Amino acid sequence: MTSAAEIVRQAERDDVRSRWLLSAPALLIIFFAAIGPLFVMLAYSFMAKGDYGDVRFGEFSLDGWFSVLFQRDIFDDTIGLADAHLSIFWRSVKLSLITTIVTLALGFPTAYFIATRPPHTREVWVFLVTIPFWTNLLIRTFAMQEVIRNEGILNTVMIRLGLIDQPIQLMYTDAAILFGMVYVYLPLMVLPLYASMEKLDFRLVEAGYDLYATRLRVLWRIIIPLVRPGIVAGSILVFIPSLGAYVIPRVLGGGKSMMLGNLIELQFGAGRNWPLGAAISITLMAMVMVALLVYVRNAARSGAQHG
């Protein structure tokens, strides 16, 4: 006669088996559509460069990884740092960090404003924040181009106000890329912050004021610690797509201010160096993974502190 414990264990095994069977189609799609191409890139990065932009299958080579950070002189074959690549790496990280900081500085008060509105009006404000997502990224980037170009809205307004005598050159600079990324990724910062602030117990804020705390102290000691998960989530959501941005640097930066996404596209296109492009792609993925690990560790620590 089967015991009750064996019946329970069998039911658990059947439940696990059914869950795996139900999730199998999605797992297969994820593997072949996402993980599979990454393995292809990893394999390409360890192959020799072909003569016409492909790779030489079966011929192992580390030249792709070597060229990520180093280069050989074409005359005396000496080895030196790949200054162009390092400059692009630094520009990508720098602009991504600045974009994250600026969107946080703009998104935090915006999210706080929405969270402190009456409940029946919050949905309207959130709706307004999400409207930019209705438009294609390329169209939004061209819209920013119309704002910051020499004859654009920004320069025209400043000239008419007498602030400047001639247009300021913003297009095809790092500042143009920064403007574009802040504009495009700002909603990705506002929404996680709002989700955290909506759950905030504002009675704690009132208690802080009752105990004669200043507004800055209430912000630093009460609000920010409680909405830290939203800050971290928003920062990750902004930093990761900024790091691999392609369209915005292409349109607003031109050929002068390249970022990692543009460098990768160049190697698979005009550069005809697939192993190098694959190695840079894997390097970019590793940087994203580091950012995600930081987020996971911070989220786990925050969860442990709040029970």
C-alpha cells in the first residue's frame, strides 16, 4: 500500500515535470534566438579573419581578442595600445554613467511629484511619461536632432533671447549624444522610481518632519533608503541600453563620436573583421553582466535588510 508521503512526492515530481514541459517551448525559443547567437559570436571571436569579411572555420586564432586592446605597428610590428578602441570604450562608459546620473537627477523629482498626486490623477501622469514609447526610437532621435542642430529650436530661442550671437555647435559631439540618450531613456528611470515611491508610506515622512528633521535630512535618511530598489533598477535600465546604444550615436554623433555599438557594426561592415567585432560584442556583454550582477547583489542585500 502506497504511503501518503510517497503520494506527495510523486505529485511533486509530476508537477515539476509538467512545469518543464509547459516551459520547454519558451526555453527553446530563448536558446535558439538569444543564447545560440551568443555562442556563435563567442566561436567567431576565436577564429581567424577571412579575406572578405567572414571567418576561416577551423582555424583557431586569438587575434580578435588581441586587437580589442592592442595593435601592431604596420612598419616595425611593435605592439601598442589600441588608442582608438580605448577611447571608444571610455566614451561609452562615460556617457552611459553621465546619462544615468542626469536621468536620475531629473527622474527622481518627477517620480516623487507623480507619487504625491491624488490617486485618481496618477494614472494620467504615468500615461504622459509613457507616451514617448509609442514612437519609434529612430523618429525620436531625429526629433532631438531638430532641437539641437544649428538652426534648431534650442539655438533659435537662445539667439532671439540674446543669450548667444551665433549658433552653438552641438550636433556631432558627445553633448549631442548625451542629450539624445537622456531624452530617450528618461522614462526608463521615472517608471521604476515611481513604482517604488508609490509604495512608500508617507507617514514616515510626516514623522520625520514632526521630529524637526529638515527636508534634506528627510530625503537622505527616509525617502532615499526606502526607494533604493527603484533607484538601482532605474539606473540599470538606463545604463545597459546606453552602453550599447547604436542609433543615437549614429544620428547625433555622426562619424566623430562613436560608441561600442557603432564600433561593433563597423567591424562587421566596412572593417571586415568579424573576429574583432565578435570579441568586442562579447566584451560588451561581459560589461552588461557585471552591471546586472551589481544590481542582483544590491537587490538581495536590500531584501535582506528589509526582511
